[in-house]
Amino acid sequence: MVIYHFILGREILCRIDEEYMLDNSNHEGIVIPHFKNTLLYLFGEIVDTFSDIEDNATDLYAIMHARYIQTDLGMHQMVVM
């Protein structure tokens, strides 16, 4: 489960489907330091291992969210929010 959506102050973002987040084709062109650890952090699978992980997680979720809401499922989720 992606935990980032539940952090206070992020209510305007919809929950990104886990399969979408894990699909390597959706990672194309994303340049985030420590990408793999940041993705695992979003899923709550690792604890903070470096100081910038929360900033990286914010950036990664924002990029993935921008892409996701352009899909049919993402558009539907934004409408029903």
C-alpha cells in the first residue's frame, strides 16, 4: 500500500494504483536520487535511510501522480474524489 497519500496535507492527490507504481515502464525518464529506495519508502517497506528521502518521495509521488491522472483509471479517481 502506498502510504504517501495518507500524509496530512496531501488530500488533493489521489491514491496511485500499486501496479502502476511498480510497472517499470512508468519509471521511464524519472530521475530521482536513490530511486529504488525512495519507491520502497513510498510503500512503507524501508525506513528513512538517508536525510533527503522524504523530499525524494514527495518529488517521485508528484511525478508519478501527474502521469497517473492522465490514465483512464487515474482520471476516474480524480473525478470521484
